[in-house]
Amino acid sequence: MSRFLALVLVLAATSFAAAADKPNIIFLFADDYSYECVGAYGHPMVKTPNLDQLSSEGTRFTHAYNMGSWSGAVCVASRTMLNTGRFVWHAEKVYKTADKERVAGRFWSEYMKQAGYDTYMTGKWHVPADAAKAFQTSAHIRGGMPAQTDHGYNRPSASGEDYWSPSDPKFGGFWTGGKHWSEVVADDAIGFLKQAAKQDKPFFMYLAFNAVHDPRQSPQDYVDRYPVDKTDVPEDFVPEYPEKEAMGAGKGLRDEKLAPFPRTRHAIQVHRSEYYAIIEHMDAQIGRILAELKATGKADNTYIFFTADHGLAVGHHGLMGKQNMYDDSVRVPLMVVGPGLPKGKVCETPVYLQDVMATALEIAGVEKPDHVEFRSLLPVINGEREVQYDAIYGAYLERQRMITADGYKLILYPTIGKLKLFDLTADPKEMHDLAEKPEQKARISKLLHRLQKLQIEVGDELDLKKPYADWL
């Protein structure tokens, strides 16, 4: 054997041993899932025993945000940020050429491959890059959402008529193919875990549920657990949001068409009951995945992340979708579990959900690439850093801007020069707008100037000087 060949074999063996020593990483990803609708986050009705258990085994972030969107399909922006590591408007610039980014190795999954991980993906992708090539193994790569039907919109009617059934396979959607898509994700994940148990190579699993996006479908026994007449209506319920058209979330927006205008309490109960049912059904599938992980004997060397791409209003403030800057739509659940991490910790530090990528790279031993702007959560989890970001930025098209800082939130609707201010400590439901109070003018001006600085940081070119000249 030549010296060169011997050296190659030694280096290969060393590399394999180093990779084999790395922890596994599982990323569990939901769609349209508001932070509030998890038992561990204090929801009094929805049942999520498996997510609650996951929360008790790791760190739960109470204030994890999505940064915003350049599209009505907010998930597209969220997932592009997540997989490229770029802030929202920088991510938009690479969105249409995302597959070139993947080919160049500037994707989350590509970095995991380079670190020696066996990469796997199933479920919702919704990024214009080739998922089958982004991961070494994939199954059931899904589009943005299961197909809706005409019967799924504008329901229930004012007369009470409703021809939709969340459990009837004839409506397609999650039932397309014969098995609920959440169950398919769990089946796929379990199949991969069984194979991974036979290997020493570390794995990275990207498990993306289409749930709990509409059409909110689940088996009848889950639907029966949430009777409509016993389902809660948000405290901030109003029949119609006054600025809905100016903010880009009006009667023409797909998400807002799901329930009739004006909203009724009964309609919101119907939609929320189905929302809770599909949440609990997804939670059960997560339970199956976690049980299989334990059965493989690899749980003790596996980090687990759970989060969602954004939240959802489902009746809050008279809105149905996620195209707004209220907490129920921009905040998501976020849990991190793994060897050596605190158990049962509740962290109130504001973060972005896309921080998960940088965290996973650190766990995998990958030096953070220059283009990755989001930050690892590990220093926050381990108490080494108290502040992740000085302020939280939010945006939707050119129609909305938001900054959350120092316990206050400022929401802007630039096309009409409107702004709203909320004291999140005294008014966590964001029901009492303080913008017209003279004593708040200095605070609003200060927040606007901070927002302008954030715009530079995230690549936001929208000029706020003209619509808000009186405040700046």
C-alpha cells in the first residue's frame, strides 16, 4: 500500500469517526401555528401532550417571531429565511435563484451534508430549490398547502349552512392520497429512523408538516373533542378590522375569505374548533416520531427543535390569516431539547424562529457562514447572553411595518400613514391603541427612529419619512 493511499484511508477513517461522534438533529416544523395554541404555553382548551412533554424536556421560548414576508404566502418568506439564514429582504433577493444558492452550498441542508450528516426531508418545502437534491433522502415533498375546495371558504354562512366536513375524505385536502398528510409525515420519519438505527452516521431530519394550515382537516374523533359551542372566542374579537384593506389583509385576500364578513362569534368558534382538532392530531403524530426515536436508542444523542413558520389569527382582531403584525400571527412556539441543555426552562428573550438554523449549525460543528444573519440560540439557552436582538422587526409587503422593543409594539400602515402603539406589558392582547395619547409622542418618535435603523440592517428600502414626517 502506498503512503498516499494509507494517508487517505487514515484521513477518511478520522473523518468518519469525527462525524459519528456528532449528535443527531431533528427539526419538527409546523405551518400556521400560533404560539398561544400549545398546552405548555397556557392554552386552556387545546390538548398537546407530546409538545408539552417536549417543552418539559428542554427550553421553551415564549417570544419567538417570524420577521415578515414579501408575499401573501408568508410561509414562503419564512422558509427562505430559515434555509438561507438571511434576513427577510436579503432573503427575497435570493428567493428566485434559490436553487443556485443550494448548488453553491449556501443552504442549511447543504452545510449539514458538508458536516458529515445523513440528511432527510419529508413534508412541506415551499422554497424554489430542488428539495430532492437538497437532502440525500426525501419522501412526499409537498407544496404550499393541501388543495382547498369552494366549500372550504366563506363558512359557515349567516344562515348557519355549512357543507364542509373536516373529516370527510371527499373534500380532498389533507386526505388526498388516502391517508392524512400528518400521518404520512410521521410514517416517513419512523421509516427513516428505523434505517438510521442501523448506522453510525449522524442524521439531520427536516420534518415539515403542512398542518395546521387550512383546510383544517382531521379524523372525526379529534373533531369531536372540540365541540363548536364550547370553543373559545378570542377576547379581542371584532366583526371587522378597520384597516383591513389598507394593511393588505382585506376581503380579497385568500386567508381572509375563509370566514364570512362581518365575522360572527359562531363562525370563529367553528374555525377555532377545527384548528384545535388538527393541532391535537399533529401532536399525536409528533408523539409517534418521538416514541420511535426513543425505541432506536438514539434519543440521548439527539437535539430536537420544534417551531412553526408563523402564527395565525383565526378570529383575533377580526382577522383569519397571518398577514398582520399582531402577536398571534407573528409569534410561534419554539422548543429546543438536547443533551446538556436545561430542562423545563422558560425563556422570555425575544428571538426569531429562523435562529434555529444557526443553532443547528453550531451543534453540528459548522462555523457560521458570513451570509447567515440569524444567531444561534445556544448562548441564550445556556445563560451566556441575555439579549439576542435589540429590537424585533416585522414587515408585510409595503403595507405593514412593525417594531417591538422595551415592552412596546409599534405597528405602521404606511399607505395611509396610520400607526398603532401597544403597551405589551399592560395590554398583551394588543387591544388598546395608545398612539393618540400626547404623552406617547416621544416614545413613538424614538421607536420610529429605531425602526429606520433596523430597515438598513434587514435590507428594507421602504421610505417611512413621507407618511410619518410628523413623527420623525
